[in-house]
Amino acid sequence: MTTTTAPSATIRLATRADVPTIVSLIREAADFEGHAHLATATPERMEAELFGPGAACECLIGEHDGQTVAFAIFFHNFSTFLCRKGLYLEDLFVRPAARGTGMGRRLLQALARIAVERACGRFEWGVLEWNVDAQAFYRRMGATILPDWRVCRVAGDALQSLGAGPASAGVRAATRADTAVIVALIRELAVYEKLEHLATATPERLETELFGDSPTCECLIGEQDGQPVGFALFFHNFSTYLCRKGLYLEDLFVRPAARGTGMGKLLLQRLAQVAVERGCGRFEWSVLDWNVDAQAFYKRMGATMLPDLRICRVTGDALQALGSASD
């Protein structure tokens, strides 16, 4: 990434020397959002997550007059329908004294520029429903706020409980030989969600994303009587406050004929097992507002719905415009 500057302002990638300051900014952000009790980040853990083997996230630093006043923590996610990696902004925070200077805008532009340079299909982040000032700002930057999606989360004892028990014989990790079947299942899912116009996955592209030199996601296959009847695409995300990687389920689908057989439950349980085995702090996914059957199922599985979190998205021409914007 090219460092961006404006009069008295600089945006750059974080270095190990920034870690104590990043942790301090995280605590300030937690206080601002009323979540101080959740902020357990330490310099040691943050350094490992940012710069250790298998780093879970990246960070931009915003400086004003030579002083660090802001940060943005981000990682790559994945879009099943686009069959492309995306960029997800986990947290952005600007110290109060530096607000109104354009620092937040510059950070978003720098992140969009990274997304474009890395050929990401979309740039996303979450915003709290009560934070109307932030929502208005994001819309001015070209973002669309998705009102129909709700985030589901399993953490703590609920995650340990869901992940307890032996792995199911009917669920396995996907192999290259499954690629064509996974694409067929993705298209069936798109039809079910009335989003078939968005499903552009091809076997060739999905094989690269799942099994190429730098995979962006993983996949589980659910089988009955030796036949694939479901899939779950997932990747690792990151929690700023927990300072730990998590597991994010991008899409889960079970063919209609296999519903009611427990396959969805088996897939979720296996994903929870993977999260526990890998030391993840939480297991998350999203559900459509209208899909009340899925919401009830997820609640029975121990998930908590986060009703006050909305997803912001920039894609297509809007992403290109935001990534090419200059001060």
C-alpha cells in the first residue's frame, strides 16, 4: 500500500512499534461504544495477531501533526455469490480531538484503495443502529446499508457447548473433486434467497479460492447416503476487543429434500468444533430478516441475534470511485 498524505495528515500501515498505541486506541473505542468490559486486548496478543505467523488481521494508522489519532483494523472475507474475496473493516476509531479533520474519510479511502488493488469484490463493515451520524457519513462515502440482515453470534460457554462431541460422519472437508457440486449448491441457494442474479461463481474460480496458493475460504460438505446434500463456506474473521480470530460462516445451504434430517445442525456443530479446535473467540454468521424459520433454528442452537448491528457495503462502481478518490 502507498502511504497517503494530506497537510498534517498521514495514513500508513501499522508496524510492531505501533502495537501499544493501537491497544490504547482500542480501549478508547470500547469506552465510546459502551463496551469497555469487552476490551481484553493486550500488546502481546495484538502483536501476535497482527505480525505473527498466520496473522489474523491488518491495521492502518492515522496520524495528525505527527501524532497517532486513529486506527482501522481489517481482514479479508469472502463472497459466495461473487466467488471473490472482499475486505472487511472490523473497527475504525478516530480520537475525538481529531474528528472533523477528514481522518475517518481518509482511512476509508485508503481501505477502499487496498480493496481495489487486491481485486476484492466488495468492502464491508458494521455500524451500530443508534450511530446515525456514522450511518450518514458512510452513505456520503458511497456505502449502502443493508437493512435486511442480522448478525448471529455464538461465543463463550455456548460455543464450547455447540462444539462439544465427536465429529459427524456425515460432514467432511471439501476436496477439489467437490468443486462442481459446490457451485451447483451455490446456485440453488441463490435461487432460494431470490438472489440468483448475483451468483457468478464458476468451478474454475471457486477451485482457486478454495484450493489455490492463497485460499480465501474453506468448505464443509454434508452427505446422506453418499450424496452431497449441503455445504457450508467459511473463513476466519477477527474481534478487535477480544483480540482473537473468529470463525465466520458465509453461507450454509441444505437441499430441500434433506431438510428436517438434522443436516443443518450437523454442519453448524462441525463448524463450532472447528472454531473451538482453532482457538477462535466467536462463531458468527448472518441471517435474512424474513427467514424466521432459520432464526428460530439458530436460536435453538445457542446463537444470539445482534439486533443493533447493520452491515455497510461498497461494491462495483462505488468501490472504484471511493478507492480512486483523492483529498
